[in-house]
Amino acid sequence: MGLAGGLAVGSGLVAFLTVLDVIPRLTVLTRSISRIHWYEGALVMGAVVATWVDFRGWHGLDWMMVAVPLVGLIAGCFVGLLAAGLTEVLNVLPILAKRLGMQSRLPWLLLAMIFGKVVGSLFQWLVF
């Protein structure tokens, strides 16, 4: 059951990244097309390291106090870039800005979304 679930989730992630061309779009968005292999390698290494650490167990690790904030920061960057790539693919924000009549204020809309996400995450982590 666990192996089948892992294969299903892994296949879904690969299909998501492949069909929507998320990694190539991220490289265009960040203007780093020449480093596309770094993105792919980082994705694969992240999956391998997370699997290795999960198999070995998370409990009793001496470096947890350093690892948790670092992993949180890296995971947050990944999720943010993934959301940016997905937004770029779907052209959600330009359509939203056009319908709301905020085309000239699109950078401020993006900043409001970013700060809202950061404040909401900090509130959840620190209060709850």
C-alpha cells in the first residue's frame, strides 16, 4: 500500500512538472535558462535526500535545530517558485489584474500577495 501510494504521488508530481513545463518556465521567469540542469538536479537531489532521511528516521537527529529552519526556508523558496511558475503557465495574475482594472498596479498586487502569505505563515507558526 505504501509503495503504491508513493508511486502514485511521485508519478503525479512528475506529470505535473512535465505537462505544464514548470521547470523551463521557472528558468525563463528567473532569467537563468543556462542553468536549467541545476534546477532539475536540485529537484532530483531534494527528492533523494528527503527519501533517505525519511527512511533513516527523523528522530534523534543532532542537527535538527539547524536543519528545520534551513529546510523550511528552502521548501518555502521551492513552493514560491513553483507557484510563480504555475502562475506564469496559467496567466492567472494578468487576467485577474485586467478584470479588476489593476494592470498598472500589478507589482503591488504581487507584493500584497507575497506579504500576505508571509504574514499568514508567520501567524500560523508562531501563534498556533
